[in-house]
Amino acid sequence: MSSFIPGFNNTLDAKAQFYLELAEQCAALLQGQRNLVSNTANVSSLVYHALQETPTREGKPVNWVGFYLADAKRPDTLVLGPFQGKPACVEIAFGKGVCGTAASTSASLVVKDVSMFPGHISCDAASKSEVVVPLRASNGKVQGVFDIDASVVDAFDDFDRIGLEAIANLVAEASDF
Amino acid sequence: MSSFIPGFNNTLDAKAQFYLELAEQCAALLQGQRNLVSNTANVSSLVYHALQETPTREGKPVNWVGFYLADAKRPDTLVLGPFQGKPACVEIAFGKGVCGTAASTSASLVVKDVSMFPGHISCDAASKSEVVVPLRASNGKVQGVFDIDASVVDAFDDFDRIGLEAIANLVAEASDF
């Protein structure tokens, strides 16, 4: 189990344990299916419901979990992919807002207060903080982002980032782009 | 507004009014975007949350709303598309279960008790009744299905079927296959 998230091997932190178990469940859910839409749809659901139900998130409710995927025809544009939560923005240019910045820099972002992020795109006024991690193909190319929002500020930390990066990597390895 | 669902023009039924308004909201949400994944993701969210929140569904809670899409490489296979609800079966062959039967016959199905449907595929034991409507391209070819589940038996009627058919048609007309 510990192999899914090497950085979490030697910690007893409850959140790290939560993500170790969640990554294991994601790996099981992804078995035998290479379709990117199917995989991102099921992983959005698994992660959303797990985050909703875990006691470690009490007081920091997650309100949106999903993927934006690079458009095959317009490679510098993210298009809304499968998600759980309220309806969302359908397109985000690489470099714009939190998702577009994570995509263009191929780097994760933990944003404590989205209203302070330069050029933030407000899809849902309920979202106050956010973590976005890149979804990268085996050649390193960014093929989308995994985006998790919460309805309070400062809901995410580096444990969330590391855990969600591991899950995005499992999705990328399990899917055809 | 009435043009979205012609059969509902002359009724004051609360559920018909609900679907007329929901179809109007779907049409607005689909404006300017032809990406099938983006459109099915946002419509799943809009319909799921509307069905969760409407008083006309009290006592008949909807627990899953989403799409299965025909696999481009295997045209007789439905693959899980965007949805709202708990994780679901990733593949359904045309002709199998409620979704596969709706796809192979290009006809809607209202199933009062899924346990009585021959060959029912139980993705989620919580689902007790179901309505499935085909998603058809402009040439009439079935490109997927729109599937709505409830956690009690007998949760759907012909008003639901007609309303959800209208919404599936809006998604099909607004999207590239």
C-alpha cells in the first residue's frame, strides 16, 4: 500500500493515512479500463465522496472535485471534464487562473484564498480555496489538471497536494491520451 | 420556453413545469460549447442538483445522474461518461441491462423496479428504479444514453421520461460526436 505515495511511508498522520487508502482504492477502480473519460469520471466520484465523508475534513467541506482536460484540437485550452459538484466553467486557457497556471507551469498549486490569486476565474462563488495538480502523460506533457475546491479558505495543505498528485499520477498511468 | 418540450405545452402539472424550466437552463448551459464531455459533465451536474432540490421529488431521492457514451473504437460498447453520484460500472455492452437495452433499441426505458429487469446490471445496490433515454446524433445513430437512478422503487413516470428525453436531445444537438 505504501508504494502508492512514497513520501507518506513513515508518517502516522491521519490525513496521510487517508490518502494512502484513497490511492489504493483509486488503483483498484482504474484496473482494466484505459478510457480517460471513464477513469476521470469514476476517480472524481471516489475522491469527492471520500473527502466529503472523512472526519479529517470536518469544518473544511470540499464542494467540487474534477478534471479539466487539454482540448485535442486546441492544445493550449483546458475544457471541462468529468467532475462532482455544481456546474462549472467550460473552458480555461493555459496560463489563466489557478487551473490554467497549474497547466502552463506543470506545477501543483495550493491556494489558501482564491480571491487573492491574480487572475482567478470564479466559476462558483462558493469556492474559497483550491488545490490543482497537473495530469501528465508518460512523455511529461500536461494533458489536464485535477482540481479540488473547498467552501472555506485555507482548506488544503501539502498532505492534500501530495495525496492528490499521487492520485492524478495513477489516473494518468492508467489512461490513454 | 414551451418549445423545448412540445408535449408539455398545455399542462400545468408541477413536474412538467419543472422540466420545462430545467430544459431552458440546460439550453443556456450548453450555449457556445460543442465538446461532448464538457456538455455531458455540466448537464449531469445541473440535472442531478435540480432533481435533488425540487420538492416534486420528495420521498423519491435521485442518487445517480450521468451518461454512458458509445466507445469510438468498439461501437457496440457503452463506456462510463461524466456523471454525478457514487462510482459506477465502467463498461456495458449494447443489449445488456437497462442502459444497454435502451442503447440497442434506441428507445427510452422507465424501470419501476430494477431487480425485476431481465439481465439488470447492478452497479450500485442503492439504485432501485431507473429511467434511461438514448442520446442520438443528428443521423439517428445512438451515441450513448442518459441514465437517472433513484434509491426507491417506482420513482419515475412518463413526465420524467419526456423531460429527460428533451434534455438528452438538447445535449445531442449541442455537441459534436
